[in-house]
Amino acid sequence: MAEVADGSALRLRANEAVSTHLPCRVIVGFLPRSTATLVSKAWRQARNLQTTRVKGHGCITDAAVIGFATHCTNLTTVDLDGRSNITDAAVIGLATHCAKLTTIDLRGCTNLPDAAVIFLATHCAKLTAVDLRFCSNLTDAAVIALATHCASLTTISLRSCHNLTDAAVIALATHCANLTTINIGGCTNLTDAAAVALENHCTRLTTVFLGGCTLLIDAAKTLRKSHRGVTVYD
């Protein structure tokens, strides 16, 4: 496009456009292509830096997650709920570029291995809320890494992570004293030892989900007695 230098001509065009009373785009000037490219790039960079929350929809791919993680480094909240096609590559991409993450929802991401969660834990120490419900491949190693590196955790959901044992819950209780909500429902390997650890170390608990933990015998009673006002779903 040609560059317009006549200011009076620009004002005339704008006045004519406004006077038509029809929806229109008012032309206020033209930029050389090189300048327009720089302005557009700067705008995209500013927009990306202001983006702090992302929710994945549909069949979002690892490449898409890595793409927004690379450009939106100030992300604090990522929701990939139910994206079962997501693999460790996506989570590692997030952890690599988004160290400010505080909340991540990976429930139903059934392809995730321990390595992905361990990498997340070691690179995103500011995490306060993690949802790993139905991530059935995970073992104690993943949860212990979160407990060890993310001491500010207040909420963690591990429902139906069938491979977990008391060791995972004991690690959380020992290292994450600020826990207020924990969902370990359906973790069928857990025993009362896990509940005792929560009782002894997590004085701020307000909500505990225990449904489906068939080996827990006195856990609900013990927690209700030791934590006045706690809500226990069993």
C-alpha cells in the first residue's frame, strides 16, 4: 500500500466515513509493510505476556500446548481436563516454559507417566493446586515429587490413581502442611496409615475425599475427631 502523507486528506476520509451512519472501518493512515509487521509482532508479544489462564478444548494436541507454553510464559493456570490424547511432551513443554504455574488440571489425561509429573514438580515449585484424577498410570514417585518440590500445595486430587500407596499420602502430609483439600477416593491400596499421617501433619484440612478406599477402616472417624469442622466424604 502507498504511504499517505497528506493530513488533510486523511481527516476528510475519516469525516466522510463517519457521516455515512453505516458500520464501517475508519481509515486513519497506512504503514509500510515492514513497520506494520513490527507493530503486529509487538502486539502479539504483549498479548501473550498478559495471558495467564488457558483452557484446552476438543482434541488439543501436544504441539498446541507446547506452542502456547512457549509464547505465554506468564501462565499461572492451565486446564487440560479430559484431554486424554495429551502426553508427557505437553506437560514437559508447560513445565519448561511456564515456571509461574500455580494451578494445573490434568484430570483424565490417562497417558501421562510419572516422568511428566516429576518434571512438572521440579520446574514449577509455585504450584498450589494440582488435579490428577483418573491419571491411572501414575505411581507414588510422581506424588512424592510433587510433595517434595511443591510445598505450597493446598489442593490435590488423586482420585482413582489406583497405583498409589500410603507412601504417596505420607509424603504429602509430611511436606505440604498447608493442605486444605485432598481427594484420594478410589485409591484402593491406601490404609489407615495414610489417614494418620494427614491427622498428624495437616492441621488446616477442611475437605477430604475417601470414597472407595476399601482398606480405610477408621480414617473418617479419626479425621472428624482430630479436625473439628473438617468435611470427610466417605
